[in-house]
Amino acid sequence: MTRAPRRTRTALLIALATAGATALPALAAPRRDDGLWKAAEAAREGQLKLLETVVNIDSGTGDVDGGRRVLDVLAPRLEALGARIERVPAEIPGLPDNLVATLKGKGKARILMIGHVDTVFEPGTTAKWRYAANGNRATGPGVGDEKGGVVQAITALEILSARGFRDYDTLTLLVETSEERGSPGTRALIDRLVKSHDVELNLEPGDAPDKITVWRKGSSTFNIDVKGRPAHAGVAPQDGRNAATELVHQLATLDGLPKSGDGLTANLTILQAGSRYNIIPENARAQVNVRIRDKADLDRVQATLEESARNTKVPDTRVTVSRENSFPPLPDNPHTDALAVRAKAIYAEMGRDLGTGGNGGASESALSYEAGTPALDGLGPVGGGFHTDKEWIDLTTITPRTYLLMRMIQDLSARPPKRFTPAG
């Protein structure tokens, strides 16, 4: 019996999966591109070596020198592929440049990949905690969030270039340096790039056991600032107005808000008060990180905090509430779902199941969605323990995830999705 071409059968799988066809299990599984797979296997050692190099460079958000050093490692690899390299200055002071690498092909699709190399870790972290591989896990600051995904993208581009693949119009990689603060140094750049491309692939890590990300929460931080009156804590404490005590009263408002779950969450992350042990605190501040699936929840939280601010318990104290928005949510939407179906079909080529899900970690994909550009997230290596000293990636997912990214680029080059008008 004549076997249909792999792309034709993959397209049929996608169409049936999208329609929810019950006949799907009866179809022969699509065949893996063995040449591409073997190339990914052969690149694995060098991929991990590059990952070790960049993980062992401190590059917490705001570390200008560290961010520059990471880009200095990555840029020559991309330049060697013939990519046009731009070092784009950050849009606010105190942040490293961003890197935009652009490859031009002979097709029609305009594909954007976004990854970040800033981490949440302080300068000096790598002097005490460095990249290490033990069994099927690698650990280190930023190994998954998100240096593993950035290195994966560069490896994928190197393999595709070596195989002469140029069936796209534009293939762009943005390596940004302030994502962990909500990308304040790249907002205009991201907006320009997502609007000039057909699709965005985000290199954030996949969730265990082996999932891509189809929804994300949005993130904002509320500042609660209290102004009191200082006084000598021993001689005349009655003359003071304790800002810290009032802040404790204000924080009780958070008791009625969820701390975990798939919906709204509100968690105290920073608490500051006082200047000396023998002075009644004049100032106090709390920062509350709020994650939301529904944008309207932010206004509801703000209204709750502002109502509390008008009802102080410590006389003569003043409470103000302000909000710093980070990323909007990436909602469940058919455009991301359609990309996920493609990714699942590619995983089936390897005889593997690819899960889908979402989490409270915000990302640039939400900005892509709001610009009307289809986005798929969580394409980097699977990992966990992010933002802690237990951060890890699953080394058994390195080659499958690299293969997935390459085949997604090929598939999207052949059939780029259409831009859309986002709801709301």
C-alpha cells in the first residue's frame, strides 16, 4: 500500500484532531524525520556545553555587565549562520541591551521566537551555585528559566541552517534581558516584532511531565505604602504613629484572597518597615504580587485595597496604594489551541505524547496575543523549581524539544497561521 507523504498525513492528523474526530487512533502514526532527529542527537553535547557556559554567567535582571557577557557568547553563534545581529538598547536605564537575530529565507512565513536570559538571581550566585548535571537532571541559576530555551533555539537554527532549510520569509530570534521584571526594557521592541510576524514561539520551559503552555496568568504588583510619625521608642513612644502596625492591619485585607490555584492569587512578597530598633517606624511598605486569568480581577483587588486604605486603624497614619502592571494574561484561545494541535502531531512523530496546560508564570506570549499574533508557549526543555535554588531541567527532554522546535518552524513555514483580532 502506498504511504501518503509525511506532511500530508501530519496535516490530516491536525485536521482530524481539530475536529475531534473519533477515527484518529486508527490512522498510522506520522513518521519521524530521522535525519533531523539524528542531527539533534548529534548536537546534544555541544548544546549542553553552551548551556553550561551561559548558566555560569550571572545575569540577574539589571546586571548590565552579566547580560552583555551572555549576549557576547550567543551573538557569534547566530552571526555565523548569516543572521543580521542587532544590539537594541534597553528602553529604560539600568538594563542590558537586547539582541535581535534575523534570518532571511525564500518563503512566505514570518516566524518570531522570544526568549530571555535575565534571571531572578543576585550577583555572585554562580560563585556558589553553578551548572551541574546529575543523571537526567541539570541544575543551575536560570538553567530552565530561561537559558535552556534560548540555547535550544540557537541549536535548532544551527541544525536547520546546516540542512539548508530556508523555506521561511523571516525567522527572528529575540533574546531579551528584562522579562523577569515584566520586560520594561523591551516593550516597544516586542510590540514592533509581534506585529511584523505571523506567529510567536516562546522558549519558556515546559511543565512536567511533558507539557507545552496554552494559557498563562497576567501579573501585577500592588504597593501599599504607609506614612506614620517617628518617635523615640523608649522615651516618647506615645508621640509616634507606627507605620508598621498600620501596615499589618492593611495586610489583613489579603486574608480573603486566594494564595494559590488556577484563578486569582495575591501573595505578599516584600515587606519593609522601620530604620532603627529604637525608633517608632515612620514608613512601611508591602508589595503584593497578584496573578490573574481575568483582567477585571485587577480592578477588583485594587478597589479592595483602596477601600481598606481609607479605613486606617492607627490614628494619623496615611495609606496609599499604587499598581505596577507586568504582563497581561494569555487566555485560552483557539489560535493557541490550533498551534498546540500542530505541536502534538509533531510529538506523535516521535511516538511521544505532548500535554497542554497553563500556569501562573507570565510571559511575552500575552503581548503577542494582544497584538493579534498567534502564540505558543512553553517550548523549552521541561523543568521545575524555578526562581529557587532547586531549579532544574529534565535532560531527557533536550533532544525531543529541539526536534519539536525545528519541526514547528518547518510546519509553520509551510502553513503560516493568520493574524486575528483579539477578543475584548
